[in-house]
Amino acid sequence: MKLGKIIKLRPMAVNISEIPYVTPEDRCTIRHALKLPCDKVVLSTYVGTPYIRYNRLYDVKGSHFLPIIINVIKKHLDNNVEFLVFGVSGFFKDYLESLGNVKVFPRLPRNNFLTYLSASDIYFLPAHSDHIFTGITVAVMEALGMGVPVVSPTLIHIPDLDVVDDVGVVTPYLRSVEDAVRFARQLLYAIENLSTFKPAIAREIVKKFYSWESFVNDFKDTLENIMDHQCDVS
């Protein structure tokens, strides 16, 4: 007897009860508290500070692509967009903020990050192709749990790809400047089609596949399958 696929591979889980489901009305109220405008598109991302690799800036989450993406988006939306960038410090923080309409936070307590995330229209992650085997990040799970659409190559790891177009845009993993430009265009597509995404489906995906409750249930099922298999063998 073959055990077959008894474990759903995933990097971690989130506590869905700690992640608020955000309506458009909630979002504007939150923005007022954060002194963010309600009439702008707010885009957020949690990346890392890039470093020099092979004489070029590099970050597995794609922060080194941000200047390209930001400039493409601003070219189309002008002053009607606001970027929230988390996890970046030092020289790169200063550089990103010099582009205009960019707020950069080196570190924030998790609750504060979730508040800013809940104020966002879209969460995006321009992950480098080296990131391909790491799966969906916690911040992506948290955004989906709130009902915030996600633009990221990591969405390819969602177990139910039949509904992925309802919760965001799956992009190719990035490796080059050309990839970053294409990513920016797909991000623009998501902005132009915000009303077509389905927040309730996004939250349901997190409940079903990435919550601690589902994690515990899967673990329990796995143990039962192992025990059944051992009984059959004996």
C-alpha cells in the first residue's frame, strides 16, 4: 500500500483570528488614522534591503527591482499612488523615498505592519527567481486573509489555482530589468481591475490552506494516515 501524498507542503501558518477582514469603508477609516489619503491607490510590499552580489544589487524578495516598478507606476498614475515599503533600511531607504510618494519602514511591530497592510489597495511582491522554491510568504498570507489583492509570482503556490484570478495576479518570477517592467504592467492591470477581485475568496483560501486550524487538522490527518499504514503493514 502506498501512502501517497499525505502532507500538503507549505512553509508556515497564520492565526486567521488575528487578521482583520477589511472592507473599503474600513480601509478609508484606517487611512485617516494613519494620515494616508483615501483618494490615492496605496500599494504595499515587504521586502529586504538589497546587497551587492556579482557587482549588482540583489534581494531574493526583489527590492532591487522597486525603483523600476515605482517609476513605471508613477509614470501612469502620476501623484495618485502611494507606496508603502517595509523591511528596507540604510542607503536604499533614502533612495526609495527620494523617488517621491514612497514611505519606507525599516522595522515595525507586527500589529503596526498589519494596520498599514489593511490600509493598502494591493500587496505586491516582485520576488526574484531564486525565491521560486520558498512558497508563499507570511505577508502574502496576511494580505489575502484581509481580502487585499496580491500581485506576486508566489501565488503560483496556492493549492487551488482555479480561484487565483479572483484574489490577485500571478506573475513570472523576476530576474531582469525587463521582468521588472513586465511586473509593473501587471501591477497596473491589477490597479485598473481592483473591483473584479473577490476579497471573501481570498480570506477563505487562507482559512482553508494557511490557518493554524487547517495546519493542525492536516497534521492530525497525516498522523492518522501513518498509523493506518502501519496497521496495514503489520
